[in-house]
Amino acid sequence: MARMSADARRAELLAAALRVMSRDGVAAGTTRAIAAEAGMVLATFHYCFRSRNELLRELIIMLAGIEREAARAAMQPGRNIRETLRQAVDGYLEHLEKNPGHEQVLFELNHHALRTPELRDLADEQYRQYYESATMLLTTAAELAGVEWQVEMPVLARMVVTMIDGATTTWLVDHDTDRTRAALDVMLDYVATLTKPARRPRQGSA
């Protein structure tokens, strides 16, 4: 059997951590439990990650990236901004339905970090990832639809994260995708009004 690389071990430990925490909760995701889930000895965990906190940070970044890609992959050119944003929302909701454990872990991680002073930076990291994802998706949607945003991006990204965050938390309670989509549709109707046609460069300009 080929020897597993350090990167492959890290990836497997992250996957194992996600399985443990999705199944049993964040508190159950001890270094020992994660290593056992991955079929590795505890020393291997400490070879790959300096601490559990480092793994949790990488887990947050990984999950935020999965969310972002699910939304981005659903967007197609040639649509107006309302339809392009709806595609992104549909991509995210499809991910949410398929992977509710991912969002439950992120929810628990945030609350755990807020209640643990030495982990507070993990909560900050989580929302930094969310704001970066929203910024990327809003910028991509505008480019695909040929419009410009009329609101400063940090404000717009925060507003969208706030709305998606609330919708996700509510969905985790009732799993009512239809009503969640209907509520987000109202949000999209408003967000779409915050654009103007993109300025085209003058002909012959550099």
C-alpha cells in the first residue's frame, strides 16, 4: 500500500472531524475521537495539526469554500441580476438540503467559539470567510448580469450574509426549503434594485 502523504492525512483528518461533529456534535470532536475516526494513531493527528484549534480553523475554511462553490457553480451568464442571484441561492439551498450536517457544525462551532475566549478568533475567521464568499458571489453575479452595485460592497456583503445566516438557522429547525426559498426571493427582489447598468468603456479607449 502506498504511503499516505501529509496533505492526504490532513484531508482525511478534516473529513473525519466533519463526520464526528456532524454525527455527535462539536464537543465530541476531540483529537482522540477524530484520529480514531480516521483510523490513525493520535500521534499522526499532532504531526498533521499543531492543535485542535488549527484543525477547526481549516474545517471552517473548507466548509465555507464548499458553500461558496455550490452557489458559484449554479450561476450562468446571460441572465438578469435577479435571476443570477436566484441561481446562486438555489445552488446554496441544494447544498444545504444535501449536507445539513455541514451547516449544523458551522452553527455549533460559532457558538462554541463565542463562549470560549481562547477560540474567539475562530468565530471571527468564520464570518470573515462568509463575507469573502458573499463579496465574490455578488461580484461574479454583477459581472454575469452586466450591472454594477450601487451600495458599498462591505455593507452589501454583510446584509446578504445576515439574511442567508438567518434563513439557514431557520431551515435547520424546520427543513422547509420551499418557504425558505420564498423568503429569500423577497430579499432578492430588494437586492436586485441596488444595481445599475455597468458602464461600458468608450470605444477606442485603452
